[in-house]
Amino acid sequence: MKKISQQELKNSFAPILIKWNKEQNTRQMPWKGEKDPYKIWLSEIILQQTRVEQGLSYYNNFIKTFPGVHQLARAPEAKIFKLWEGLGYYTRCRNLIISAKYISKELKGKFPDSYETIKALKGVGPYTAAAISSFAFNLPHAVVDGNVFRVLARVFGIDKPVDSNQGKKYFTALAEELLDKKQPGIYNQAIMDFGAVICKPQPICSDCVFQKKCYAFQHNKINELPVKEKKITIKKRWFYYLILEYKNEIVIQQRTAKDIWHSLYEFPMIEAAGEMPVKKILQQAEKKSWLEKGEYELITISPLYKQQLSHQLIAGQFIRVHLNKKSLEKNWIRLPQNKLRKYAFPQFINQYLKKELQKQALF
């Protein structure tokens, strides 16, 4: 087989990709072909760190509930967070709210229409700005994400680490060079789809239109590319939640620290350095004046719950306690137990609520 030069491969890449997109790409998503920048922006924010299959129902619910940016900007934040509940990475939701208010109030509802002004929106980086500007306004900016890294690394045989500064610059420059400047939106969607359905981590090489030109396939390096230099360090954290019940009331609080799950709600929580006996947790609660010795009764202790986040493993338990007198903490919210479902909780807590408290019709 005749060896193809890098330049010949570069010249043929976009035409082959767009032909595949037109004739073979059957991936369906409600925002594909969309020109409304609000809907595109919403879909791209939802899909940051989220699989399409998971994000689809959230996108549909958001569009149904907030069909335009003004409706989103005027909505109570608690309602927006409740609709976002379960998607994770809640900073995205806060940024969504900030940007919606900015577009609605400062820009009078007119969505930014240049790459730089779109990138200036809270929570929008180079990838999201390139996607919105190319899909909505046909501006020539290439998307560069994990799918694109994988496709380009394999097809062109690039062994530069995708998570290094040098690697990111190289891949970004190559992506811009390969971009079809006349139809950037179609090209960007095509390469994203190709990486999602064909050139996956476990690729379907038998269906690949680049098979004869692909460096990784021809040199048996499919599993070696792309290259990453950093290994993610997982931090383990222990959360012990106190479910404090007084008559028909239950206590919750809002997370306000700069940490995971910011702005979501939780039960009063003690974080420990490691696994800790419940007796010691209750003693700490007494020291914090959350509990008064002799004025409470331990009801149940949950099994151990766990949730894997991107860089953290959360483990912990839920300790139900009946109070003989009303709690006095100022920042706590006291509410009837059957009103819990109105508040947005982290998935870690929802696991417990759905498995344990549903049995007692409290959630």
C-alpha cells in the first residue's frame, strides 16, 4: 500500500469526515442542526462532563421549563438547582444562572455572537465557545475535547500527551488547521460524533473510514494512543450526616463553602479523617452544641454509602436522631419531613433518601 504523507492526510481529512457525516452518521440528538444560540449554549453546558445519554432528559426538561433566556434568568435559583439535581458538577449550574442573568439584563436577551464574547460568559471555555460560535453563527473555530484528541492522536499518530501544555497547544493548532472553514459547524459536529460512535476508547475500526490511513490502526497502536502523562489522584473523604428529627420537623442546611456540591442542601454533617465510630460522631455533635447530652435518642444508623466523583471518593453514613427539644443552630432550616423533596440534594444524599426514607414515606 502506498504510504500517504502527512500533508496528503491533512488535505483529505475534512472531506472524508464530512462525507462520513452525510452518508453514515446516524447519531440523533435534539440540538443537532439547531441555530438558536440559547438552546446550543444550554446543551453544551449540560454536556460538560456529562454523557449525552444522561444529559438528554435534562436538556428537554430545561427547554420545556425555561424556553428562553429571560425565563431562566427570572426563575428562583432553588427551582433551577432542583431541575439540575443528579447531573453533578454543580458549578455548571451556578455559572448557567449567572450567564443567563447577564444575557437577559445586560444584553437585553441578545446572545453574544462572536467567539470572544461567547467565551467571556461564565463557565464557557474555548471548547464550548467554539461549539456555540460554529453551530449558531457558522464561525470558523475548531472544537478540541477528549473525542477530538483521540481521533487526531490515532489517525495522525501523535504521541504528545493530551494533558500536557505542549500537547494541548499542538492538538489545538492541528484542529484549527484541519477545520473546514466553509462549514465549521457541520465539521465540528462530525468530528465529535465520530469520536463518540466510531473512534471510541474501544473503537469500531471495522467501520472506520480512516482505517487505511490511520496511523494507530496500521501500526497496531490503537490502545496506546492518545497518550496521557498524568494519573488522577483520588482523595477519599468521610461524611457523617445527622438526621435530626423533632416532632414532625427535620433539619437541613445549605452548602456554602467553596467545595463540592456548593449551593445544594444537606443534613448537618461532620467530616472525619477516616472511618469513625458513631459514638465519636455523636460526641463531636455534642461539642458543637448540635446535640445536648440526655436530650436525644439514637434511632438508626445507615449502612455505608459511597459515591465516586472525578477526583474524590465519598464514603459515609446517615445517623437518625430524635431530639427531645428544638435545635438552636441559626443556619439550619427546619421543615416538615414531607417537604424534603422540594430541595436539591447531592446524589450521595439522594441515594439514602430514596432507599431509606421512602420506606417511612418521608421522601
